[in-house]
Amino acid sequence: MLLKRIVPAVLLASGLAGLVMYGPGVNAQAASPADDMDAGMRVVADVYSVLEKNYADPIDGDHAFYQGAIPGMLGTLDPHSSFLNPSEYADMQRKQRAQYFGVGMLITVDKGRIVAYEPFPDSPAVRAGIRRGDVIAAVDGTTTKGMDSAKVADLLRGPRNTQVKVTVERPGVTEPLTITVTRGEISTSVVDAYWLQPGVVYLGITSFEAQNVSRDVESLLAGLGEQNVTGMVLDLRGNPGGLVTEAVNVVGRFLRDGQVVVSDHGRAVREQVYRAKAKPAAQNYPMVTMVNRSSASASEIVSGALQDHDRAWVLGENTFGKGLVQAQFPLSEGAALLLTIAHYYTPSGRLIQRDYRNQSFYDYYYARRDDAPESTDVKATDSGRKVYGGGGITPDEKYAQPAANRFQARVVGNGAVFHFGSVYFGAEKPSLPSAVWKPDAAVLTRFKEFLTSEHVEFTDADFETNRQWLSDQLRLELLIRAYDRKTAVRAIMTDDPEVRKAIESMPKAQALLSRRGPVQRAAAR
């Protein structure tokens, strides 16, 4: 019975916590009394027994515990403690390694069908001819109908140099295509760096979840010649976070040796202070860091440390406010708990975590937020500038992206631009004259006709008012298909108004650089 497997797993996790995660010196009295735990588990066992014997339909034990009992228990704690089933935990570990064997593409569910969302550059999938937008109808003859993306991803993965037959459906091609892909080693990177203009470098990091982030930063900046940098735009917009060690390694290179990066404090763990390991070539140029509401966790550690030490001018929106430390606790059956064990504090002592009490977790994630400064958590940067905690990182200069209007929301919600990309190229191999290509009037007219065929409601006035927005969306989508995402993003980044604003703000960052105070040897809180 599944309950017999789950209970020892939970107890084992409690034991491993003391040995592996917390280290010696933890007060064993912090754990719940054994009698209380036994009583609680007996109730759980009784409930499950009643369900198993009397429920109208057969009970799926794995679903009852993996999707019900365990997430329900964690849901009484905080918005970020979570349970990962074996498949989810294995996928997280693969992402952290940034290396696995397979075909090399992101897949998604689109209108109930599995679709190749983004084949990676020079991956086995691309070399074999799979394209963005292809519907994956079958893998090795097994239909994908009714499967979720995780199941299909498992079918596509496999040992190096083995083959997998992928049957795809493609607009403009009357019959399904069966493509043989030879699996290979897949390495991914979430970092890009290039010159925006002479002397000013763009460094974009879309996540900290992989163990190669800091290594890739070093490699890319060395390749550009960091000694020639006179200013940097660090883009953390939309970065949801990841591994604290990678965040510390990345931001530490820009700080001075020994400066505090972040500290964490929890009930059952010793206080831990992370300090910078400086890179000499990264000390002397000004930095502007761009953040938004989706910048969270590790990206808040980076932006908070840069701001507290007056090392960067922070531009954008208030960040998400995720400052809870999750430790991984492996369980039996290949599952794991991600359990909150502490809170993160910036070098000045600001609490990063936004208050989640007295609201639903749904509202915590999605409701409109009040970004007024938290008057009860006021700290100062090294030079004495006032900064606020308890609600993410408040930028030095606000820059809010325009909210989507109703027409834009309909276009995005329908997936119209993505679907148009498949129809636009059809059976032909995606190709554009160059990466500076932009849609002309004919392309926009064709897209307008496509919206009508897709039954997306709009008026001529809607279309004309949003003409530039549509042109930008179509340019990005079609460049991704003709080249790859990195090439497409680089092409459009020079037209990004916030990037231009960041370059204009470089003198403010230079002024901060000249005001930096002495190295702090301890974290305040």
C-alpha cells in the first residue's frame, strides 16, 4: 500500500535534515513530538482506508498522496514549499546540471496537442529537421494523444547515439513526416553577453537554476575582453531565480572581496553569510541592472547586493519578493520535498520576502500589488541611501512596461503570433534575408487576414493602434524560426526602450561607483 511507502519517506526526510542540511548543533526539540506525529499519521491512514474501501471509483493512491495529501500539508506553510513527484524531481536535477541526453528541444501543449516549442540551436532535433511549431503526433510509433508534455519528454530522452522516430504534422505538408533523430548530449545556457555599443556590454541572465551560470558569465565576458568594458547593462527581467550559489558567484565578481552578498536566517539552521569573491576586471566600470515584477529569488539576491553596495543603478519595477530559502530533501520513490528552512536578507539587512499572510496563494502570485515602500523595514546602502525591505527590491529608478491592452491580450491568449509563424513559412525551410529584417506592410496585412481566419475579435482601429506592437511581435517570432532565439533577441534588444534608458542612466551608475563606502565585514539585520 502506498501509505506504507510514504510514511517512512517522510520520517526519513526528517532524519536526513539534521544530518545533511542543518549540520551539527541543531536543537532536536525543534521537531514535532513523536506522539503527535503518530496520531496525525494514524488519522491519515484511517482516511485513506475509508476512501480506498468506500469511494465510488477506484482510488489512485499515487495521485491521492502526490497531488492531494502532501501538497495540501505543505500548502498550510508558505507559497514556496512544495512536493516534487519523481518525474518533476528528475527534471529539476537535469535543469540544474544543464546537461542531458536527448533530442534537444522544449515542448509544450498547444490546443491539446504536443508541439515543438523551441528546438535548441545545433541540436539533434534541428539537425534532423524538426522545426518550431511542428505538432509531435507520435514518438516511436506511440501516439502522443492524451499525453502531457512531461510524458512525451520522457519518450524523447534516451542514451547518447540511440535513435528515436518522431512523427510530426506541419502546416503546408499534407502527410505526417516521420523524422529519425539520433540522440546526443544536450548542453544549455541561460546567459548571453555582447556589445550594445562601443564599450557598453549587455549581460542577460534568464535563470540561475543551472550550475553553469557563473561559469558561462566568466567565459562570455572573457571572450568579449572585459578589460575594454566601460559600462554594463545587466538584464535580470523575468529571471525567476534558482541556485543561491550561482547568484553569489555571479554578483560576487562585481563586488569587492569579502563584501556580504546575502545572509539567511532560520529556526533550525545556523545563520549563513555569503561573501563576494571579486574579479579585478569587474571592479571599475558602472553597471545598470534591469529588473521587473517577474525577477525573483536569486535575481533579487543579485540586484539587492548590487544596490546595497552602491555597485549598480537598479532600473525597472519592484521585484517579486521571493526571499524564502528552499532546501531539497530527497524522499523514497525518487520524489523530493522543497522545504522552506530560512529567510534571505540583503547586505544591509533588508528582508527580501514579500508578506504572504492574510491572502490566498493565488492572490500572492497574481493579484495586483501595492508597491508602496514598507515603512517598517528601512535600511541604508553603503553610502547612506535609503532602501526598503519586505517587498522585493525597489528599483532606484522606476520604469514600468506598458500594460497589455485588450487587443494585445486576445492576440497573446490565442497564440496567434506563434501559429502564424508556422503558417507563414509552411512547408518551406524558414529563411529571412538577415537578422535586421523587419515585417513590411504585406506581412502585417497577411497577419490581419490570419487573425480573421482564427476568429480573433478586433477592429481596424485596434489593428492600426497596435501596429508597432504587432510588428515587434512578428519580428521576434519569425526571426526565432529563421535563426534561433538568441539571434532574435539580440536583434530586437537594440530597439528595447528600457535598454536605451539603461544606457542613458549609466552616468548615475558611475556616480554611485565613486561613492562606494568601506567593505562591510558583517551582515546587518
